Amino acid sequence: MIIPVRCFTCGSLIADKWESFITRVSSGEDPGKVLDSLGVKRYCCRRMLLSNVDIIKEVVNYTRPI
């Protein structure tokens, strides 16, 4: 799925942190420390970034061409 622009619970902006979060975590950093350094303090916002599954590339294969 595409990362939501805002947190579902508190409405805080989180989409601007996604790219730096995913690149740093994929390079081997601890996700908790990355979220702390990005300034994501609330549990609801942390949940939005940690639990997002990027499946857009899998879904595109099943769409009809126009």
C-alpha cells in the first residue's frame, strides 16, 4: 500500500518521513532509533510507519491496461 499522508489516530504528518525511514532501516539501522531521530514520538505515528507494507508493485500486475 502507499504510505498514508497523515496518522489515522492523531492526524500528524508522517508521509514526509517515510523515504528516510525506509532507506535507513534497509541499510541496517534499528527502527526504534531511526524513528526517535526523525522525531516520531507518538505510538500511533510509530505504528503507522512500522506496520506499513509496501505492496503497490504486486498490485500493479493485476490492473487492466487502458
